[in-house]
Amino acid sequence: MKKLLALICCLALVLAMFAGCAGDTSTDTNTNDTTSDATNDTTSDATNDTTDDTTDDTTEEVNPEDLTGTLTYWTYTDTAYQLTEQFAEKYPNITVDVQVFGGDEYKTKILTALQSGTDVPDMFDLEEGYVYEFLDSDVIADLSYIDIENLTANYYDYQKASMKDSNGNYKCLTFMSNPVCFWYLRDACEQWLGTSDPDEISAMITSWDDMFALQEEVYEASNGEVAVFGTISEMPKVSAFSFDPLVQNGELVISDDWIGLIDDMRTFYNSGYDPEYGSWSGEWATAWNTGKLLFRAMPSWDYFTDWDVNTGNVGLAAPFLSSFEGQTCLCVYNESENKDLAGVFLSYIASDEFQIANMEVNNQVPASRSAIEAMADGYSAEKYGGQNILATFSDVLENVEAITPDKYTRSVQNLFQNTASNGIKEGKDNDTIIAEFKSALADQYPEVVIN
């Protein structure tokens, strides 16, 4: 009992510390009620104890070093080691046992563990591409037990929306943002566009029509040696979260925006200026790193840049539509005996204190708006030619639609992208492309209502 009270007090302290940190930032599948009775009791006790102690003016601060225990943490990325090392600097006596598994193996492994209830870790990561296949399960804890709304009060709206299950309950926590930008090389843009300034470049490209006009201009000026944009299959990445989802409440809804995207993709492909680089291919990466391709749409975690050659030569421009790609989502096992310790871990990860340090060490863009604002004033990224990339990221993140995704959102976007790209290259009209998309969707998700 003493250990439980200590844990509760520590958690309350961590929440108070986070609130203080946020205030100082002026200076980077079916729905179920997933909260157990025991969780509700713990939350209630913690609230009552905190209130009583404050009233009596006898609140006793708990030293983070006094908190002890072991947490198991499963993930698919070895960056978790860096995350837990930073946590250990503040909580040196909490051991976090990190176990990393391969990407394809991981999803199956965590699903099997959750279904069987055997050897389930206290905490585990889920990737944005499939996290919504899991979140409605009652074996994943409702994070209201750590006052998640307060912890994420300074998060961007889309981040808060993307951490919820289909019933609006917070079921996972992310600590990073992954805004999609137009990546470019400064020397190449100076040569062909006359500028390397990110604001000026963004102003040049306010629509796909602007991009196509530049494509023609640069292609002709370079005798076909240089392309502005590399492939039609990258176009949906720019707009993915600026359009309404294709599946809404279990029904396919294809808005005019998606039809217009097919038309734009076809215009680019039929222009004669599409170099048809394979998306994320070696040819595509090489063309960009050598200045033969001016723009590519990539999230902030890009790993295609040859930094040995292009350090200081990279720039980022905000696209005319806002999107993000990829996200690591941290969940807590609802039946874990260490939920209180896991709450301390998540509370720390949600804090501006951690996210600022994580940006400085690992270059992972914070999920917290106030963390970005705290770092953005005068920020200069040497690898990006001194650009204030946090200001650019902020411009994108403020405009990402606050859509709560589901298990269909990203995968159906990808299906649409593939069907549209292949259909355009095969000379098919919109009606045929949509018919083939509906057929493929019915095969993959037969439960979706398709009219």
C-alpha cells in the first residue's frame, strides 16, 4: 500500500511539473470502455489525495530517484533506446526493459500477445499505418487515468485527434510530429529557380498548376536534364490529410477533391515532363541528391539525403496542402501491474522538457506546439543551411486537418494512390479508375459499404 501511495504521489508531481514546464515555454474492432474499475479507483484516490494535501498545505514532494521498478517495453524501432536513456537521467531507479523486434514480425508478435494475454509488455509501440486496427480493443488502457487531456493540452489538434479510438477515448500517446514538406537542394534551386529561400519557393508553388508550370519551364531550360517533381504517385502524400477520409463511418465517400487529384495526376503524367521516378526508389533518391530533381515530398524523418554531400545545402518549403506521414504511438497494457509506473513514463514523454531535449538530440519534431514555439525563436539548423526548420514545420502542422483516423484511413489512401497511378499510366478514364478502386476496396475490406 505504501508503494502504491508513493507511486500516486509521484504521478501527481509529474503532472504538476509538466504544467509548470508548459507555462515556461515562452523561451521544440469494436468500441469498448477500456478503463478498468481498478484504474478508476486509482485515479480517484490520486485526485482526492492531491486535493487533501493541497488543502492541508502538507504536500510532500517525491524525489524521482525514490521511484523504483521495472517496465517492459516492446517496439519496432531502436530509437526507443535513446528515449529510455533520456528517461533514465530523470528516473534513474526505474528500469525500462526495451525489446526491439523487426517490423513485419512485430505487428504479429504484439497482436498474438494481446490476444492470448500471455507475456504482454507493460508498454508497447504501434505504427501509424496500423495502430487503428488495435485502439478499439479493451486490452489497451484508456489514458484518462494519467489525465491525458491535460498532458497533451499543448499538442496540435491533429495529434490529439489521431491518438483517439473510434469512441473518442485517448488510447495512445505520440511525442513526435512528422510534417510533410517539399525538400530541395539550395544550389539546384538557385540555378534553376533563381532562389533558395524557403518562403519564396513556397510562394512559387501554391497549387499543382504552379508546379506543372515550373516543371515545363525547368525541363525546357535544362534540355530535359532536370525535373521539378518526380512522380505522380507522390502527389497524394501532399494532400492525404487535407481531404476528407475516403471511408467515413464504414461507408465509401469519394469527394470532388479526390476526383480532382486524379485529374491533376493525369495532367502531370500526360504533360510529357514527368520523369517517372519510382517513389522512394534509388533512382529517385539519386536524382534528388545530385540536383536533377528539385522537389520531393517527404516527412521530417527523411532518410534519403546524402548528408556527406549535402549538409548545409538542404532546404524545406511548406507545401500548399498540409499533411503528415508516419507516427510512433505508445500504448499501455490495460492489465499491467505496472500501470502507475507506465503513467510516469508517458507523462515524461509528453512533457515539453523531454520533447525539446529529444529534438536537440535526435532531431525528432515535437508533438507539442509549445515545445516547438519554445525552440523556434532564432532556431538555426546547420544541416539545412541555417534555416529555421521549426518555423517551417509549424506552418505545416497548424494546418493539418484534425481528423481522427481509423483502420481504413491510411491503407485506403494508399489503395487509392496505387489504383489511380496505375490506371492513369494505362490510359484509363476516371470512371474506370474509380470502378477498379471500389473493386479492390471490396476485396480488402468487404464490410465497407460501397455505393
